[in-house]
Amino acid sequence: MLLYNITIKIDHKIQEDWLGWMKENHIPAYLATGLFTEYKFCRILGDEDELGLSYALQLLCPDNKTFQIYQQLHSRRLQKAQADRYSEKYVTFRTIMEVVSQS
């Protein structure tokens, strides 16, 4: 099992619009690929500053082969959707982790 973590710091001015877009459009677009089995969308506490608020989208993927399919077929399109809509209003970084144990 792999955990794909996308951390985003979003500008205060557009945060409400972005949050609605994430919940109604962007997260469903990830799930519509059929490649992720579940997700968590979290606000990162203690990271607020004048630049914005931080969030983490965590998506579970069954294995590396499935994640490679996501990267080849969907990652550019999904990243571009956010970049086109919120250009220069956020910063992001992505991490892929292997789940070693879970309850």
C-alpha cells in the first residue's frame, strides 16, 4: 500500500473558494481515476502565517504499479487543473510513502 501525500499552502484570500473546489471537484477527480482506494483531507495546524494556511491531501493506492499508472495518465492533468485555477496563489509539494503498518 502506498500513501500519496500532497501538501498545499494556500493564500488566505482564496482559501474558501479553494476549499470548496477541492471538496466538490478536485478530490472527486482523483477518486474518479479509480486508482486510489481512500483519502483524507486535513488542515495542518500550527502552520498559519501571512502567506496562508496549509492542508494535506492523503490518497491511498494499492501498489507502485497502480501509482505509476496514475502518474502516467492523470498526474499532469490534475496538477494543471489546480495551477490553471489558482496560479501563483499556492505552493505545494508531493511525497509518496510506503505504508509499513496501519490499524
